[in-house]
Amino acid sequence: MTRLRAQCPCIIFDSSREALVAGLKASPWLVKPNRRELEIWAGKPLPKLEDVGGSRSRPA
């Protein structure tokens, strides 16, 4: 993804599990996770829309 950015700076990334975590390290322009993928990444359930919005930064 890092090499591709030189040709196309607006990379949209859609993945899950380990690939999602690895891909986020390359700082894509847009990430399109579903709620379950966000829950795995955040390490907690996200039952309400407000919870999803509050998960923009990963917990320590």
C-alpha cells in the first residue's frame, strides 16, 4: 500500500482481522470496516452508533 500511494494517494482500504490491523499501519486515505470488524479492532462491543464514533482511536 505504501508503494501504491505514490501513484494513487487516495487509497480506500477494506479488510478484516490481522490484515485490517496491518493495513491501518500504512495510513490509508479511507478505511471501510463494518461494525464487527470495528469491534475486533477496538477490543470491545460497539452496540450503539455513538460507540462506533467513539472508537476512532484504538484503546491503549
